[in-house]
Amino acid sequence: MSLLLDTQVLLWWLRNDRSLAKATRARIADAETVVYVSAVSAWEIGIKKALGKLSAPDDLGEQLRAGGFSELPITIADGLLAGALPRHHDDPFDRMLVAQAQRYRLTIVARDSAFSTYGIAVLEA
């Protein structure tokens, strides 16, 4: 199984936050699981960190590499698909995650019920 982490789930993982279910944490940690982090999550974290809305590590890239996560860049095709999605969700960051999950057949790890309205696989965080 290949997973795509929602930004909040990524932050929970990095903080070892108990909000992330044990079973989900185990799935992410499983060596057989490929875990992607989208560039859109880094963008969201950077914006919200600059606005003082959240705290996040200054060495995010290093922590992702050390954790064995795979980077998922944003492409023109991703942008076009995200823009064409039904308006179930107005958060542009989440819409990009949905588009990427659709294009690359990834399971999103999240705790937001809006993701499931797009007919994509969701693993409850």
C-alpha cells in the first residue's frame, strides 16, 4: 500500500502526537509501506508557520528524509485536476492532496471526512 499523508497527520507523526491512532502509526512505520509527503504540505506548513498559526520543525526536509518519506512534487497535471475537482472541499491544499491521490492511486491518511466524498481511499488517522 502507498500512502499520502495529510499535512496534519504529518505534523502529528513528526511530534509523536498521540492524536495519531496507533494502528495508523504502525502502518506508516511499516517498512513495506511507501509513504509520500506532497510538496503542497511543505507549502501549507511554510505559510501557516510564517503566519504564526502553527509550529513546525525548521529542518522539515531533513526530517522527512531521515524518516524515509518519499517526496511528491506538484505537476501541471496535478494543478489542473485539483482545479477541476467538485467543490466538496474548498481548502486548496487538501484539494491538491485529493488530486494527487487520484492521479497516483494513493491512500490518503487523514481525519477529515471531506476526503472520502471524492471516492478516493482514505485511511483514518
